[in-house]
Amino acid sequence: MATGETVFSDVAFDLISVQYHALKAGYEAGRYVRDAEHAGDREAAAFFRTVMAEDSARAEQCHRLLKRLTATAGAVQPGGQDVGGGGDGARAGEEQDGDGATWFQEAGRA
């Protein structure tokens, strides 16, 4: 993707894409494991389990890299509005835990 087309860097977009495809492939490999087991092919089932584990590791690595990327350099929308990386990262009505996960507060609750 060309630089400047989104508020995300090319690296962030690429990591998101790789993570998505790794998760999707891992999900599909689970079906392949079941197919191989149903056919009685233990070797193929073991191979597909390896594929699932590799895809899972790839998705986890993307997640770690994305967390690091978004923690070190927030994206900025046109007009200078910070969309990540600034302050605690929480917007109005949100809270953020120690790992950077953000959730919305229910109305009227602290």
C-alpha cells in the first residue's frame, strides 16, 4: 500500500495483513487436521498440526510487533489528530489496562 493512503504506516498495514492471513490459514488447517484424521492419515494430520502451530506463532509475532509499533509511534490523522501512541491511548469513555488493552466504560460506572 502506498504511503499516505491511510492513517496507518505501511509496516502496520503489512503486519495486520500477515496476521490476518496467518490466523485464517491456521483456522483452515484445523479443518484439514480433521479431514486427515477422518481419512486415517496420521502423517498428514501431524503435518497440518505443524502448519497450525507455525501460523499461530506467526500471528503472535505480528501481534507483538504491532503492539511495539503502536506504542512507539502513534498514527496521526490529517489535521494532526492523534489516533494512537499519545498519552495513555484512551479516549473519552475508555480505560486502558497495564498491557495497553482498551475497553469502554459502561455509562454511569467508574
